[in-house]
Amino acid sequence: WYHEAFSFKNTLNCSTERALTVTGRTWLSTCAILFGLVMASQAACGCDHFYLIKRGDLDYILDSSTVLVMWRFLASFMLGSGRDEDE
């Protein structure tokens, strides 16, 4: 929506660099939302240190980047046009 990560011009009808840039921006904003949810849920449960991120939460959030970047790279590289729409 905001980043237009799933629009045709940012997935297959663009260069691989642009696809990965859009993916990075989308992933960073999603991480911020997930970190906010983790902290809010810890605050809601009455945890003493609601600002601490647990190892499982951190692994889940950061490991998603590897899968997302590799999927987007392969889709753009193999199926994409290789050029930006603006050109």
C-alpha cells in the first residue's frame, strides 16, 4: 500500500535493484510495527521489562528478511523485465 511493494511496477516491471530497495523499505517499516507490537504486548501482560525484546521475537523478525530478500531477488531476476518503468 504505502510502499507499493506488490504493484507490478515495483516487482516485475523494474530493475532488480529497485525491487530490492522497495523490499528493504517495506521490511524496515514492518519491523518497526512488529517491535511496537512486541513492546505493547509485553506492557499489556504486566512484564517488568516491557522494553526488552526476547530472542525468539528477534529471530522471527530478522529471519524474515532473508526469506523476503531472496524471494524478491529471484522473482525479479528470473521473471522481471530488468528495466525501470521510468526509462
